[in-house]
Amino acid sequence: MQEAIGQSLPIAVGVLVSPMPIVALVLMLVSRHAASNGTAFVLGWLAGIFTLGTLVALLAGGATSGSEEPPTWVALLKIALGALLLLLAVRSWRGRPGAGETAPVPKWMEALDEFTAVKAFGTGVLLGSVNPKNLLLVVSAATTIASATSETNDQIIAMVVFTVVASLGLLVPFGIYLVTGERAAELLESIKGWMIANNAAIMTVLLLVLGVKMVGDGMGSF
């Protein structure tokens, strides 16, 4: 289990510092329904990551059970996932704002002030498990966990740890809001501004590092 957790934590960091979900949470925490929408969004995020990761880990673990070495398809899957992460890194870098330009906020975020708790929960699920970048990272982590341990309980525990670490980027600002209330608005706004301005650079570096790691892990399995 320790090996599964240790190998998946670098990938969790990639999810942890994803700027756009943090920006979305901050916008909800300074909206009219801050408490209910913020809570629903975080719960949806946690549920999305854990559910997707657990399903993939259990399916991959079941397909590899009974063999001492990970099958070839697991290595090929890691290489494919790594290659996709590298492509996303290139796309993120090419889509960065030019010198002097302001990074745009996605249009769907403009409607967050009107969200209900149900919509906030659904948005958390979508951003946590369905958006392409997180989907690749969570599947990569689940595959890594499944190849590190064949024990179902160990896979579930490792995924719980992964989910918590991957969610710290949301849990920390949410905790600040719970402790300080409306006084957190200024700090949260500064976090949001920095995340938007540096989104492309942050994601390019992380996707590049994680993509190289996944390709290397896959090639090392042969």
C-alpha cells in the first residue's frame, strides 16, 4: 500500500495545483450563496475524483490479478497516458496569453453567482473527474495504484489518500473561508488573480513533468 500511495502522490500534486477549480471555488465563496455552493462544490469534487479513481483502480487491478508482473497492456496504457499529458502540456503552453495580455476567465464562470447547490455539486464532479486534464491524471493515478498493489482494500485506501492530497488546493481556501468568513474575501481574490494569471505556466510545467514520469514508468515496465 505504501508503494501505491508513494507512486500516486506526484500525480496528486498535479491535480492539487490545478488553477481553474480553485478559481471556481473562490468565485463561489464570494458569491451570494457562498456557504452552500462552496460546500457542494468541494463535495462534488471529492466524489468525482474518488469514484472515478476507485472504479479504474479496481477494474485495472482485477485485470492484472494473478500475475506477478504488470501485463504489457498496463505499460502501454501508461505510455499512452503520458503522451496525452505531454500533448496537453504543449496545448497549454501554446494557449498562454501574450505579453501584456490578461488571461481570460472561462465564460461559464460568469454564471457561478447564480448557481444552486445542485449545480455547484455537479460542477465539482465535472471539474474533478470529467475535464480532460483531470481525467487523464486520475486515470493515471488509478493505473499506477493498481499496478503497485493487487489488494482491493489497499487500492481503496491509496485512492482515499490520493483524493485528499489532490483536493488540498480546494480544501485549504475552503478552510480559510470557514475559519474567517467574509474576511477571507480579499485573500481569496488575490489567490484567484494569481491563479488566473499563471494558469498556463503552472499547468505546462506540471503536465510536462507528469507526462515524462508516466512514459518513463511505462517504458521501465518492459
